[in-house]
Amino acid sequence: MNRILSQKFRFFTFISICLLGYVHGYNLNITYLAPYSTIDEPLSFTTFSEFLIANGLLRFRIPILFVISGYLFAYYDNRSYTDSIKKRFKTLIIPYLLWSAIALLFTFLLQLNSYTANIVKEAGIDQFGDNRPYLEIGWKGLIGRWILAPIAYQLWFILALFVYNLMYPFILYCIRKVPIIWMCFSLLIWLVSFQIFIFDGQGLFFFSVGIWAQKKGLFLEKRPEWLSTGIFLILFIGLCIIKTFMAFELEPNTGTTFFTLMLLHRASVICGMIAIWYGIDPIIKKTVQQKWFLQISNYSFFIFALHVPLLPYLMKMVILATEGIWMNRLLSYLFVPLLVILFCVMVGSLVKKYFLRAYLLLTGGRGY
């Protein structure tokens, strides 16, 4: 892999993970934003801005991370499949289980105090929709949350990525033998948000794009001359704005609303990926040469793994504490995620300095 592409991968990995803070840091009444989500609170500058950013302008990140992951897995597939899966178990599943357990323990400790227990309940981020104290839920419920539905809900990406790694020989076969059929099939799975048990179809198409790009030698470093990033940027922003207005106006829980918002969301993601990937090369070139970037980007995985559930709990605490203050929701949205990201970097640096073996275990050996 050449240096330009390597730097591009590092930049987008770090930026995409940092932006997760602003995707997960919204303080709208709805606790989970899906592509088809509608908003049941009044349209205001705050609600419009948060929805536009969290469920529109920043939604290109995870697909880009899957493209990078697919490319890198294909790039290093000279290793035996067994060795690759063993390595991925160490770098993905072990951190997944450790961070899921840490999030459960953190939440449990908060539930022991009446004030913080109310914060946990008000945040409402349990994936099973049961925000009772864990003492009431019991061990069976905790095991399910530890393995299948972490309170640190961003960890779904790790589990999905590991499943795609397991599927790699099949995906590669399809890309080589029936590329058009496979890409259309995986695109359809993404369009309809297909999911069953631990298989999540949100990233399969983009993981496949990464494999296809690596095997076909596609030129990802620079923008093709025929491609206009300006047009895609206009489409990206325009579609996000239109979708945001519709989320406030359309009737919720109808088939028409579902498909309208879903198609607008998917189209905006594709346009955003193309516009951002090829449109900010000068920024990437300048940023990756900065000393601060080289230092902080080492803690990308720590930011990814630690920011939830800390962020939604802190956000809820700040919102409740600042009720009555003008623009408190928007100001909280702008600053609380940034504070959490900086806190994650600080904790990561301290763990790396004083508990290196634990750091390597928690990150799967990344950033060292």
C-alpha cells in the first residue's frame, strides 16, 4: 500500500471515530435515530440542527470505516484464513467482550446511587428497551446485554465486522465470479436494513466495496478526473436538509414515510462518501503531517470503545442541570461530545503509560 492511501485511511479512521461523538451525542427526545426516524417534537433551530448533523451530515462515517476494513483485510489475505480469523478474534472479539463488560459495570455502579440511577433511566439507551436496574433484570439479562446487545451500543460495528471477516472467502468468491450480482445483492441488503441475529447488513456492501477496490486495483488515492466532488457535495447537503425537514413533517410509522426517508438517507450517504473521500485531499495532506494528529490518532480505538455509555449519561446529566438556560440543548450538543473525546484520549494515554498490557488487551494491539 502506498503512503498516500495509508495516510488517507488513518485520517478517515480517526475523524470518523471522533465524529461518532456528535452522532451519539444528540439530546433529542427520541433516544435512537434510524434512517427512517421521524421527530415528535417541535421544529426549532436546535432540533433541526441536531437531527441534520447526527442523522444526516455525519452518517458517511461508518460506511467509510467498512470500506477501509474490507480493503485492509483483502490486502493482508496472504495469511491463511485460519490465522487471519485467530488474529481478528484477538483484535475484535476480545476487546468487544471487555468493553461491553466495562460498560455494564459502569452502568451498574451508576444505578447504585439514586441520582445517577435516574440519569441512566432517563438516558434510555438499553438496546432491549428495558431500562430497569440490573439488579432487577438478573444474570440472564446481563449475559444477553454483555454478548449480544451491549449498553455500549457502538460495539455492534466490531461484531458485524468480525462476521464479515468470517464470510471473507465467500465474499471474495462472489466478487471474483459474479461481481455485479453480489454488489447489487449486498446493496439491496443495505437499502432495506436487513438484520438477523448477529448478522447486520449495514456494512456488507461497503466491506465488499473495499475488497473489490483492493483486488481490482482501483485508484482510491486521488479523485478521478471525470468525477465532480462539487456536484456530490451539493447533492449530499441538499438531500440531508430535505430529509431533515421531512422527518418533522411526515406522518410517523407509515410505509410511505419509511421508504421515503430510507431512500433519502441512503442516497445522501453515498453522495457524502464520494464528496468527502475525494474532496478534502488538501486537508488530509496537511493534517496527517501535524504532530498532534500523529499522537492523538493513536487513541482512535479508545475513543470508539469508551465514549458510550459515558456520553449519553453525561449529556443527560448536563441537560437536566442546565434546564432554563438559553440554548442549553444546542450548547450541550456542541461541547459535551468534545469533552468526552478529550477525556477518552486522556484515559487512553494514562492506561497506555501505566498499564500497557491492559491497554494492548483493550485495543487489540492498536495504537502502539
